[in-house]
Amino acid sequence: MYARPADSLVASAAATEAAELIRRCVHCGFCLPACPTYRVTGSELDSPRGRIYLVRQLLEQGSATATTRTHLDRCLTCRACETACPSGVQYGRLVHLGRELVARQPPPLPRSRRERWLRSTLLAVATRRVLFRLLVRAGRVVRPLLPAWLRAHVPDRRKIEAAPQRYRPASSPLWPAPRHTRRMAVLEGCVQPALAPEINAAAARVLDRLGFSLVQARDIDCCGAMDHHLGRTDVALRKVRANVDVGARLLDGGVEAIVSTASGCGVFVKDYAHALRHEPVATRLTGARVAAATRDLSEVVNPVALAAALGSPTRTLRVAWQSPCTLQHGQRAATRGKVEAILRVAGCELVATTEPTLCCGSAGTYSVLQPALSHELRSRKLAALSGDRPDVIATANIGCLEHLRRASVQPVLHWIEIVAARLDDVP
Ligand code: SF4
Ligand code: SF4
């Protein structure tokens, strides 16, 4: 597909880049059945190919309509279309460029007051670790008094406590003191410390048993993914620049890897070199170094070492594995099959599921900004995961975990909690 940017966009780096990305698309339509929004609405404009046409139109006309923005907003950026595309179209990058161009166009397209409030509140609250933690604590206290739409977004601690003890370690986080010379640093994330501090603690206990001390990378701020997804590229870039400096200092200090227990953060940090592509050479090199040292947790838990530490688990746990889009479509070969192998070593039977590539509808802020589509996708995903009656659903991203947990009959856990519970049983 060919797009010639309008005169008003000829000097725009984002427009040039978008036109280049579009060129790979051959209109074949193989991506359509893979696209969750197309499958729900049946509209070509809610498909990857339809959105590519919309971005081409935006480039050629120099501005977008509210309709174009609506269909770009509805994209989950799950990147299932990239996995399905035989031409290698980097759709995830393209849709962000499209959103950036729409956000910057003069005069700006107006949004309703409610939409503006939701977007600014999400960015002000969910990307600030301390503020988010305070609000979650306060929200849990007053949860029964909140209106239903707001209550749905305040995590219910009883859902976590409802998971039988054998599926998870003690609820109070227990972080082993550093005792190994080999160290890794773990990203804290913005929302995870408030919603599920037990996940990083479980990762620390597992890695401790495998010969690594896990330290908290407290000085690494919000990774910037949320700002990036909502079109605040400048803010995201500021965070990326600051984080690569901190990350480089950690690596200089002897940390072997920067570990992410949330695949949504990990996929963005692994792409820091791309985010910094317009920066001076020194910044680009530092970004590339930090990105190359970043690992999803499943890449650093060695199944052979784990098997030696566990012995032969006697109990079988029936687990439905939900691979987040940011893991399967975002991190791809680096993580493919790794969690499944680890869970099997930990004595889990992976039950049959359907629609393994379908997004659960969480997608960062999507569940708040596009609730109808998001809830429809969650219902489909939970049906696909629970058909074989698992004891528990396991995932690898805090956003998916909270989103699924709100509507799931089965307990929903991070996979490392299951592994840590198994190891906690072994003296
Ligand atoms: S599968 Fe790829 S090449 Fe084919 S229409 Fe979709 S994006 Fe274009
Ligand atoms: S990223 Fe996901 S929702 Fe967006 S067009 Fe691709 S498959 Fe569809």
C-alpha cells in the first residue's frame, strides 16, 4: 500500500515513518480473523486493514476525522494482527504513529468532557505509584459505598483471599534478604505494588532458591507505556530517558538483568531503543543496552534448576494458561513456551483452552475507556479458558490478571505465585 503524505505532513518524521510502515501491507486480509475488535463488531473499519486505510487517508489528507480517531481508539494494540500478517507489517508501531498524528493535528479534534476527564485521571493516577497505592487503599475501605461503575475498578481483596491456600503462598509478601553474589533487579511497575505486591515477592523467593538475589529497581519510574498508548509521546519519552539512566547504573553496579514480572511493562522496556530512535547517539546506545538486558520473568527461571529444587511435586494442579498479548504477540520467540514448561515442571497439568490468541480485553486503560468491547472480550476469553474446568487460571500480566479476576469463577493468579507456592512447600 502506498501513501504520499500531504504537504502539511511532509516535514513530519511520524508521517514519514507511518508511510514507510504502510508500504509493506499487501491488502491480503489475513489479519482480519485474528483481530478481536473485528470479530466483535464485524466492521472493516475495526480491523487492522481498515485502520491501515484510515491512517493512509490521514496521511494523504493531512488531518483525520472523528470517525478515524474512534476506530484507532478502539484498537487494543494487542498485535495479534502482526502475528497473523505474512508481510511483516509492524502494525503496533503504525497505530501509535496514527494516534500521535491525530493528537497533534491543528485544530485538535474535541473529546467529550467525560472522555477528557477519564483520560487525564487515568494518566494522573495510574502512572504514580504512591498516589495509586493510597487511592487503592482508600477505595478498598469505602468500596461498598461506591457507585457500581467505580466499584468495578477497585480490586476486591476478598477475590484474592478466596484462592485456596495451596494455589498461592502466604498472602503477606515475604522477600528474602539478599544473599547471592548473582543479582537481578525487578521493575516495580505503577499499579502492581498496590494491587498485587505478592507477585514480585514470589519472584524473589523463587529466584532466591535458584541462586539469584532479586533487588527492587525502585528508582526506575513508570515505564511510560501508558502515556505512549494514550498518545502522550513527549511524556513517555521523558520517562524513558530517565529510566535508561537508572537502568544503566544498575547494570554498572553488577546487576545481571532487569526483570519484568508484568509482560505489559516488559514489552515496552524491551523496545526502549526504538522509543529513543530520534535521540543523540549516546542516549540511543544506553537505551539499547538497557533494553537488551531486560527479561521477562519466564526467561530467567530455568526449568532445569527449578526441577532440581522442587524434586517431584506430588500434587497436580489443573491450570488454564492465559498468555497475555504482550507476551505472545509482543515478546514472541523470546518467551514462547517458557511459562508452560515451567508450570509443567511445577507439577501443573495445562488444561485444554480455546482461542489462545484472543485478547482478554484488558489492554492497559482499554477496560476503562472502551468498557463495552472490553467486557465482551473478557466474557469470550473466560469461556475459552474455563471450558475444561481448571482449578486456577494463570497469567503473566497484572492488567490481564485484575481484569479477568473481576469476572472469573476460578481464581486468577500470576504463574510465579503457583511456582512459589510449590517451592514454599519444599524445605
Ligand atoms: S495481513 Fe498484513 S499485509 Fe495483509 S492486510 Fe493485514 S496488515 Fe496488510
Ligand atoms: S492490534 Fe489487535 S485490535 Fe488492533 S488491529 Fe491489530 S489485532 Fe486488531
